[in-house]
Amino acid sequence: MIDFVHVVGMVFIGGGVAFDLFGCLGLVRLPDVYNRLQAATKCVTLGTCSVLLGTCLIVGPSGGGWRALLCILFVVLTAPVSAHAIARGAHRAGIRLWEGSVSDAYSEDRDALNAKQQARNDNAPATPQTETRT
Amino acid sequence: MSKLILFVFAWLVWCLLTWPPSLPVLLAGAGVAALVAYLTGDLFVKRPHLLRNPVRYWYFCFIFLPVFVWQCLRANVDVAWRVLNPRLPIRPGIVRVHTELKSDVGLTFLANAITLTPGTMTVDIDRGAGVLYIHCIYVKETEIEAASREISGRFEYILREIFE
């Protein structure tokens, strides 16, 4: 029975390493920042989670196993957020989409979004800066 | 109430990180968890009454998670296939997607779920208008209604039951 769990864990680890490899291939082959992020977030997240799950199965319910499960939770919660931040930052820094891209709704709406943001900042209550100055 | 929930959660994470448990470690964890809960309790759990509803847990565990894991696997096979294909069949672009969700947690989960599923990645959210800007690796629909059905429709009806 322990052997069976061990084999399943090994299968998870092998599959995870394969998906990590595909993700890295995507980083090299795909044309621009945004497409590369797609490969980095999806393949590498699943690959890493799969490796951690395999580790958890092999180690069992001891210190390392619980830590591996917690790491899965953290990776799943943080990887998309960081990808989202990088993509938004890249777009705002003026990096164009690849020339083969078919549409860019975000740059069409950027001016309106910026105006909205500006209005929100203007309406925000006075900052403590004024207090320190007086 | 919300501080108590965060305290229990933080202590649980501490216990799992420092397994196996012993008395001094557990006491230190309780101290740290209490500090964290005291300082940031109001930031994380804004509507504690929602946590009392068991139907929401049921939806999260048995409907959202299986759908999410299945879509995630499909996403990975799809992206891996595109990366390995010698002709590199991509047709990227950013499209608008409409969403009905309003709460912070609901929007966060929707955006994260979209980022982790087939060829789509959230770039920005316009909360006032309820519009998500999604980068797709293979754009099928550029028109907003069709794109919404295609991309956010898979999760939105489930997340509405859980977080709204």
C-alpha cells in the first residue's frame, strides 16, 4: 500500500517537472511579455503544485507534507496576482503587444481609465502631509 | 468576530508550518497569531456573517474547486500543446469581459481563476463599470458579450453563490 502511494507521488512529481519544462519552453518560444506570462503562470503553477503534491504523498502527514500542502495554497493564491501585476505594469510602461495580436481593448480604454483614477485621487480626503507642514 | 476568525486561521497555518507541535511552539504561535489578528483583522474579513452560511462552503468545496481544477488541467494541456506545436498557433490580444460581481473577494477569485485557466490572463479591472481586461493567447471573440460568456461565464455563476 505504501509502495502504491509512493508510485502515485512519483507520477505527480514527473508530470510536474514535465509541465515546468513546457512552461520554460514557452518562455523561450512565445513572442511578447504577455504571452510569456501566460506560459509562466499556467504551466509553471500547475507543474510546481504537482511536484509539491507528489512530495506530500511521499512524505506523508508529517512536517514536510503539511508544509508542501501550504505551499500549494500560497502558490495558487500569489502566482496569478503577480502575473496580473507584471502584465498591468508592462502595459502601463508602454510595452506594445506583439504585432500579430488581433485586438487591444485595454489601450483603447486606457485614457478613460486614467481619468477615472485621477478623479478618485482628487476626491480622496486630504493627506496627512498638510498636517505635518502646519 | 473577524479578528477571531483571522486568529484561528493564522494559528492553524503556524501549526502546519511548525509540525510536529510542542507546547512552547504552540504558545509562540498563539502570540504571533494574536498580534497579526489584532493589527490586520479588519483588513481581511470584512463581512464575517457570510462565513456562517454552510451552503457557501458546500459550493466552494464541491462545485468551485472541481470546476477550477478541471479547467486548470485543460488550460495547461492547451498551453503546452501550443508551445510544443512547431507552427506556434497563437492569436493573442486583449479583450473586454463583463462581470456582475461586486465584492472584493469575489472579484479576486474571478480574476485569479481566469488567470489560471485556458489561455487567459487578467490585466486590469474597472470596478465601477464591472469590466475585466483579459489577455487571451488565442482570441476567439472580440465582442464583449460573447467573450464574457466564453471566459468568465464558467466561474461567475458559482462565485456569485459563494461570495455575493
